[in-house]
Amino acid sequence: MFQPTLFGRYVLLERLAAGGMGEVFTAVPIHLWGYGKFFALKRILPKLSGNPEFLQRFRDEVRLVLPMNHPNVVQVFEVGRVANELYVVMELVQGLDLRGIMRRAFRRGPATLSIAAALHIVKEILAGLHYCHQHRDGGKELGIVHRDVCPSNVLVSYEGAVKLADFGLALSEFKAVKTDPHNLMGHLGYIAPEHVARGPVDHRADIYSAGVLLFELLTGERFLPPGDLSTIYRAKHTRRPPRPSNHRRGVPPAVDRLVATAVSVDPNDRFATARELLEGIQKVLACVDPTFGPATLAETVIDPFFRAEERQRRLRDLQGLDLAGFLETEITPVSTPLDDETLSYPIQPGAARRSAPPRAASWTRRGSPYEGSLSDEDTDRWTVSAMIGKPLRTS
């Protein structure tokens, strides 16, 4: 069983997931103890933190996501480092990713997920994409392209909120070191044909991915059969876009046209913006179910198939932890299993506090609940350092 662990100025309460980049935890800032406000903290593997190319990509992602604030985009509050471990602090979306929802729902047949639910989910994704595509810095359009819009990067809360996550592969004009648009990154089944061909990629590649998602949510079937790169390349360039209405009764012809346009092989034949596809879906949704919204999504998709109450009960249990009492106990530095040189601080009851964790350097969103933990000078220095990609010296 995971024990509360002090990590910089956060307490890690439980591990949520682990992957190739690191681990994600439910965390609470020290100065919020007693308030029960949780966040998601991603600890990056130390072996990646020492990789110069990864560090540059990580810094690029910071500059992209910290200024973003949209209800359909997972908000990032802070990025920093404790010892030799990088971390990201994000909003904790209490829910599931779309991949898990699709797997569970489609076991009972494609009709399990209503046509209105499929339209609503993609509409919300497109709202987040349009915000990102149009995002500006000082009046200059950043040209952000997500490049990895897929079910595992879409989160749905227990209340029915839909949020786009993970901009680690994003392409932007703002990057200090450009991500090569010809590099093949992302999930093969969802990336655009020009991306597979390693050609130029712009925001219309994300529109293609949204069209693929819409088809799969409506039909419960894969848009393309699984295969290697060459097989998928041929399928994307030679296969006529399938019509959702051929795979499911009741799909309006207008939806067939929306999907066909969104997944056109030639980017010039697609919708010019994510907003255009969003508005097309919104018109159809108004005819199918004009009252469908987040609450209906939660009632018809989340509640019947997932035990949200168990997760919520677990969060209430975490809120009940006596973290203030833990603070008064001994904190012994222990090497983490990830790296012998990385120190973590498991909180152990029963003795006096003998040592304190190393001060964590961080880049903090202005106005966030974290502001004030560092001095204004420190916060300004790290914010500017994040933006220009270079450390700043102080006297």
C-alpha cells in the first residue's frame, strides 16, 4: 500500500498511473493541508530528466501549456524540479480516459454509446482544439498543433466534463528548438495521412483525428484495421472514408458528410478550422438531442458502467488523512527505486522531525493556489526562465 510521501512541497497521497515517462500521483500542496484540494502530480523518470533532448521538449511543453486556460483543456499549474526529478502539477480530473470508456461501453454493443453522446464528446474536444489552435502570445498566433488526439488523451470527468490532455508532442511556432514536423509521433490509427507520409503538418491534422474519433464513437469499430506503418499508410491514402450510417442505424446523413470532410486525405479538402467542424456537429446535435450536455453524459455513460462512487469514496478517505499530524513526525530521506541519487521523503510516524526536503524550484502559474510558496522574485525568475528556455542568475 502506498504511504503518504513528501516530495518537495507536495505530499503524494496515492499513485494513479505509471508509464514510460514516469508516474502520476494524487497530491496536495503542503500549505493546503486541511482543505482537501487535490491535484495530479506527474513525476518524470530521472533517466529522462538527464536527457538534453527530452529536457528541451519538456521546456517547450511548459511554455505551451502554462498560459492555457480553457474548460476543455487539462490545466497545468506548475512545473518544477526536486533534486534531479522533474515534475508537472495539473488539475486532477476525477474520471476516466475515453479509451477506457469506449472499451467498457462497446463490450455491450455500439448502441451503448448514444449518437448524441458521441457528437457531444467530439464537440467538446473540438472546442479545446480550436482554443489551442488560435492561442496567442502577445498577439502572435502560436500555431499549436496537438498531433496526438486519441482516446487515451481525452479525459471525461464523473460530472461529464470532457478535457483534452497531453501536449507532449505538440508542434508550435513558439518552440525554441522546433519539433520536426516530419517526425512521426502519435498513435498511428489517429494521425493524418500527411503526418504518416512525414509531410508538413498543421492544425488540420488534429481535425482529421477528431473525425476518426467521431466515426469510432458512433460505430464502436476501428476506423482503420490494425497493421504496420505501410499497411496503415496505404489504407489512409487509398481507402474511401467509411460512412458511419453504414455501420449503425439512425446516424443522420449530415454526420456522414461531416466525417467524410474531416478525414479527407488532402488537408485542403477538410474543414479549415476546428470551429467549423464543431459548428456542424452542434447543428446535428440540436436536431438529435438539443438538451444533451455534461449532466446527460454523466448519467448515460459514466454512471451505468463505472463505479464513480468508489473513487469518490477513496478521495474522501484521502481527505480524512491526518497530514498535519504526519508533519510533526520524522521525515527520513530514502532513495527512490527510480534512481539511487534521487531522494524522496516518506512520512513516518513516531519520532521527531529531523530533516526537511530540498527546496523545489518551480515555474508557477500566476494567480494559482500555489502562488506565495516561493517569493515573488523566485516566481518571476522561474517564470521568465521557463519562457526563454535559459536559467537566470541572481545575485
